[in-house]
Amino acid sequence: MTRLLDLCSLIRSKNAGPFWLTFDFVARDQASFERIAQPSVFTPQLFAELYGADPAHILIVRHERAQAVKVSFPRPVRQGDLTDSDSYGGQQYAPLVDLEVPEPVG
């Protein structure tokens, strides 16, 4: 299997305001984009399991022209809360870099 890190030139997470997190996955090339854009790679269930997000509130957008996938969802706690361990959301991508991405089907 190929890791997400091998297919992306950029993987990042950040705040999208004080109540949302957003993740950007920019592919290295068209072939890599086709792999990361498969519906089975980024799923609401994956982000629900990793981040405790409600799958019904997870937005996944595939930007073909940008060869990127964006995932956004409400933060588990608002930015700056006493229990917020990453105020800027910049370290939340870490559990995803080693995600195994299957070969495209078909």
C-alpha cells in the first residue's frame, strides 16, 4: 500500500474559524489525485473515528482542477477552550499522514 504522505505535496489542518477544523490534501499529480479522491479514502466515518466528529456534519469536497481534497467539520471544542489541545488546529493532520491509500478500482 501507498501512504497518503507519498501521494500528497501538501497535507495540512487548520482552523476555519473558532468552531471548525479544515484539512487540505493536495496531490502531487493527476494520478495521485485520482487515488486520494476515491470515495473510500476520505470518509465521514474515518474522521468520526479519528476526531470524534459527527459523521453527519463532515463536509468532503474533491477539487479536480486543484487536484485537492478538502475536509471540514466542527471542532470538538471551540478554539481557545481550556480543553483545546491545539488552538490553531495545525497539528490535527498528523494521524492521517500514514493512512494507506488503495490502488484505484477499475
